[in-house]
Amino acid sequence: MYNKITLLGNAQDAGRPQAGCTQKCCEDARKDYHLLRNPVSLGLHGDSFGIVEITKSLTSQLSMVGNPELSEVWLTHAHLGHIEGLGQLGKEALNSREIKLRCSESVMEYILKHPIWEKLIDRKNILFSKFGTNSIIPLKVPHRSKDFDTHAFLLKGKNNVLFIPDHDSWSETLEFVGHKNPLDWFNDIEANIVLLDGTFWDKRELKNRNQANVPHPTVNETLELVGEKNEEDPRIVFIHLNHTNPLHYPNSAESLKVKQMGWEVGVEGMEFEI
């Protein structure tokens, strides 16, 4: 069904800069549009056009790929930055007709608890559709599951692309999937491109919040686990970068370290064949 993926955004849920942020990272982005970032989302190209995650930047993200007609939306989970673009499908904006919404049962139940989203169902702007196909396989991962579960997606084709923008820690995820190292897991599911949670560079990144309350494996931790890239290893592309992450600066020491080890930092507009 789909033969190409476009990376439509590479930032954490709120994008970059963030409202109310006066740190250098956001002030730099306000002064230099090259440092603006959309929240993470994928465009799926083929016989029709779909997206993975529907963000507040939906309009500009669709414009990046020629403003195609949207046929379906896939959701990994229901944290606001991954679903808030749903509102643009309502009668106040697109007023879409029966766009397929593919999400887990717990995410569906969460959406139906909120009147603003429930109206989209009542008005047939969206309809819930099967979560998982022969070519897009949901894989459950541990990530703050109080209200709903979280999934990664394995998009299968000429290349097998694993999309995992959010998970809590490598220790929990690896125990859950039954592997000792991320590369072992990626190889076991035959993923040769991995779009991977790179939210934080290290554990000291948030200045005004307890970072332990926002669990994500840091890029530093991931690099320690995977080491330098070998020829047979999959491509690892770090995505879902928090606004504070120095990987937003292409020439930072941190970005250079990732590249020197053979891995990649996601850039909006990147394309991947599947």
C-alpha cells in the first residue's frame, strides 16, 4: 500500500520553539527559522496518503508533501502532541469525511472520553479502523501507561522501518521484548531502518523540571548500548528531539559524535523507501 515515508517533523510533542520558553534553544529558533522544528510525524505515500501522528502542525506538514488528500491516521499513543491535530479534521477546518483512525483499544477509549474528540466520531469526520495491517505492525512498548498504552510501528516493505518515538527506558523495553541489546531486537524483527526516540541527549537537560518524571532513554545511553555502526547494522535515525536537545544544532559536538559513530539525526523532509 505504501512505498515511501517522509519525516514530517522531528521534534518532541510541542515542537521548537515552545511557548513560554526563554532558554537559548528557543530564542535561537525564534531568530533563525532554520532552527524551527515541527512535532514528530510521518507521511505515508502510496496508492493513498496516510500519516503517523497528527500534530498541531498538520497544515504545514501536509504542505511539505504537496497537500495530499488524507486517507488515514495512525497513532502510537495519545499524548497531546501526537493527537492534537485531530481537531483540524472537524467542521471548523477540513470537515473530513470518514478518515480512518488506526489506534489501540485503550487509545480509542481515551479519545471517546473527551467530548472534543468524540464529536469527530459522531459527525463521521473520522472512524475507527483496524489497528494493524500486513504492512504496518504495531509493537507494544512500555511508556507511561496510566491512561493508555503505547506502540511502536514496524512498516514492512523493501525496507522494514521501525518507528519508535517514545518509550521509557531501554531496561524496561528490552526486558519486555526479550532481548539484551537494542541491535539484537532490531535484527530479530528485521528492521533495517530505525526511527528512534532521541528525546533527550543526557539526564541533565531539563532545567526547570525533574527529568526523571519524563522518562526516555537518553541518546547518550543508546550510543553506549549500540556502539559504533557496523556494516551489517540497521540505520538508526534519532527523532522526537526535545527543544533543549543539542542535536537540533547540526554542528554541535553532540551531533558530530552521532555522525562519527555512523548513526544519524533526523531532518524534516527525509525520505525512506519501504
